[in-house]
Amino acid sequence: MQVKSEIVRKIYGNYKIIALLPAIAVIIDYALTFYLAGDTSMITTWEASPFVRFAVIHQLMAPYLIAIILFYYGASYAVLRILHDSVYYRFGVLLILTLSITHVVGGLSWLFRNAFYSNGVFVLSLLSVVIAFILFGFSLLHEKPATDS
């Protein structure tokens, strides 16, 4: 048990590793989407993301996937690097975890194809937005004003 908690602590403290989670989650999401949807007509009809529908229709899924993976890693890395030495780091990690879970659960929605499940995925997405706004709001409220030297 001691070894597991040490590993978790090292991963938690390493924002470079945590920043990989959304990139991995989006790969899992789209792999599940394409595998479970059956064909691209299902994706163009039922996929929630307009960007994915556009990419599928115009056969741009590979460049889109590479771009979204790079964006997610870059944005996650930048946010966590900024927050790393602050009290808000845990909220940044929570945001990254929520976003990652939302992607994986979203990919699994093709397995269930249930409105209740899809609404749950939507609620997880909203939770990510709420966490982001709360984090931003707290950082503004607790930011010390700059002083002139």
C-alpha cells in the first residue's frame, strides 16, 4: 500500500504526466466512437461534437485527431505548470481528470445509446466548465495586486 501511495504522489506532483491524460482520453474516446458507431453515417448523424462531424464528412479525422491531442496536451501542460506551485493546482488536476473521464465516458455512450447516459455525459461536460469558472474566479479573488517597484 505504501508503494501505491508513493506512485500516486509522484504522478500527482508531475504535471507533465497528468497533462497526458486528456490526450490519452481523447484517443480512447474517438477509438470507441469509431469502433462502436459501426459506420461514419452514424457518426455524422448522432455525434455530439460538430468538429468531429465536420472532420468525418470532409475526411479530415486524422489531422483533427492529431490537432486535438496536441491542443489538449499543450493546454493541460500550460495550465498545470502555471498552477503547480499554487493552492489551485488540485483544482487544475480535478479539471483535467473530469475532462478526461468525460471523454472516455462519451466514447462509451456509443455502447449504451441511451438518452439518460448521454445526458450524464453532458452533465460531466458542464461540471468541467463549472470547475474551470470556479478556478478562474477564485484565482481572481485571491490574486494579490501588483505593486510598483
